[in-house]
Amino acid sequence: MNRFQTHPRALGLLLAALAMAGLALLAARSNAAGNEAAPAGVKPALTVTLTQARVSVLPLKLSANGNVVAWQEAIIGAEVNGLRVQELNAGIGDQVQKGQLLATFAAEGVQADVALARAALMEATAAATDAAANAVRARAVQSSGALSAQQIDQLLTAELMAKARVASAQAQLDTQQLRLSHTRLLAPDSGIVSARSASVGAVVGAGVEMFRLIRQGRLEWRAEVTATELGRIKAGTPVLMTAPDGTQARGRVRMVAPTVDAQTRNGLIYVDILPGQFPAGPPQGKLAPSGGSPVREALSKSGVATSVGAFKPGMFARGEFELGSNSAMSVLQTALVVRDGFNYVFRVGADKHVVQVKVQTGRMLGDQVEILSGIKPEDKLVATGGGFLSDGDLVRVVEAAAPPAKPASK
């Protein structure tokens, strides 16, 4: 006979208590996954996820500011004096070819001078013909004694003087014909007209500016770089430039200035803006169709940019020189905390307490920030929310949520 009898009700209560204890243990393990038991009475200050620094290849870039200017600007003026402008055939923004007619002057007066010079040449030619005939006859009777030596010399000298008068008359005619050709003002090179100061009916003097031409339509960006960084840039270095409206264009360093400004201690970098290489920005930043213009097509094939789209002479632009790449350690930008003008990260220890660590930052690329010193790649860092923590706080670590799966494409 058993001395102890188990009451059915007591047995049920015992089984229920054991089940509740098991559920509580499972819940505690789920909430404290990856965490050691916290000291009694201490609550975590924050629930955080962890991140680590990673070593990756980051691009080396140098930022600078500067102005967009014309590669070369030709000043076109009148070559004759005192003529009236009769017609203007080009305006601001027009694309012209070398030798294209830009303007014409009233040529009536010059044409009259040409006719007068031609008549003077004909008269001198006739006189030279007569003097040559007399010289021939003088040479024929020179040995007979029919003419004195003085007379023969006079006839031979007259022949030479007549030839000189013909040459002088010819030179006068050439001068007047040159003046007549200058009544047609031609473009000295292909390019884009950037200014026009002439007006129809005006009487201009020789050398007065009438047009200003961007030679070959080429633009360049002149960036200012400090003397300490000037040596890092070489000819041929690729550049990415950004206009004020956000349009971007590619460029290439053409030349590094041989001198540095004594006042600012900055040097100039001359960058050719390349056409048809606009990686981002509004469509108008690209070379638009020329409408059949052979000038635009020739300039585009030459490997230089024209003043179209967002980049125009006189504009301010910023750019980045692409100097290559190197290996660097970086962390998520959200892991950084800025306090008192310094950058910090929070390193999580084995006891789940955080340590505030001062770091030195470098370049930024997307959501990554280069870390120059302060931490090691194996350190576990607080990914987000560091601004709510203090040095020594206890945290609860949870796994980062996995990104949502993309729906399968049908």
C-alpha cells in the first residue's frame, strides 16, 4: 500500500506550472538572442543592430571651382577706313565657317579707285612700249655714230624709267584691288559669333571691332587649385564638371598653368570640355542636332565642345578631377555621430556595453564614409541610433532586418 497518494488536481497544477516555466524560458532566449544576461536591475538603453567597417576600393577625387571660358576668342574688325557698312550677314550665336561672309561695305568709291589705277597702268604700259622701241633703235645705231653716246644713254634710261612706272602702276592697282576685297568681311576661322558691335549704315574705321568669334566653338573650364594640390594633376586627367543647373559634362585636362598667382597662391588648370559626353542632367546639355550645319558636325567630330546646352562662356562651374583609386576602410554614414565638431562611432563590447570612439573621416561615396583612423575592420559598431547613446551604455543587439524580397517577374 502506497504511503503517498497523488491527488489528480495537484498533478494538473504541477504540469501547468512546468509548461508555463518552459514557455517563459523560450521567450527569454528569443528576446536575448546573441546577448549575455544583463546584470540584475539594469535595462538596455537602446536596441541596436551591428555593422562593421569594410575595406573597399574608393575613387580618389579632387574638387575645384572655376569659370567656363572660350578656348580662344578672335576679334574681327574692318581692314579699310571710312567705308559704310552695307550689309550684316551674321548675328550673335550664329555658327560660321572659315571664309564665310560676315559683312559687306559700300564699295563704289573703292571700285572707282580700282578703275583709276587700272587706267594709270595702261598709260604706263603704253609709255613703256614706246620707250622700249626707242631703246631698240638706239642700240641698233650705237656703233654707227649716228647718235651721240649721251643720246643713247638717255633713251636706254627712259626705257628703264618706263618699266619702273609700269611696276608702280601695277602696285597701285594691286593695292586698290586689295582694298576692294576688304569690302567683304570674311570669318578668319570656323566658330560661333559671341558678340556683334557693328550696325548697318555705320561708317567704321580700320581696326574697329565688329564681331567677336569663339574659335572652333571650343570651350574650356579653368579651375583654380591650391599650390599644394597642383602637382597631383597631370595633362590628360579626366574631369567631371557640373553646371549651375545640375547638368554634367566630361572633360580632360589640357594644360597645367606653369605659374601660381602670388596673391591667392592658386594655380589654373585648363580643361577641355568634351562634346557628347554628358553622363547626367537635362537632355539640353547634350549636343543638339545641328540642322544640317557642317560647322557643328565638324566641331563635334574634332573632339571639342561647342557653347550649347548648360555650359556657356562666363559661367561658373564646379568639377572633380578623377585621380584614380585606392583601398580604404569605410563604414555606413549612419554609424557616425558628430559631437562638439568631432566624429565618433560606438563600439559594442562582448558585455554589450558601448564605447565611444573618436574617428578621423575622409572621403564620402554614397552611404559610405572613409575612416582614416580610430577603429579596426573587426570592430562591431552600432549601425544606427548612436546619437541616443552615451559612453558605457548597455544595449540590446538584434539582427538587422533582411531586405524585402523582390517579387518574381512574370
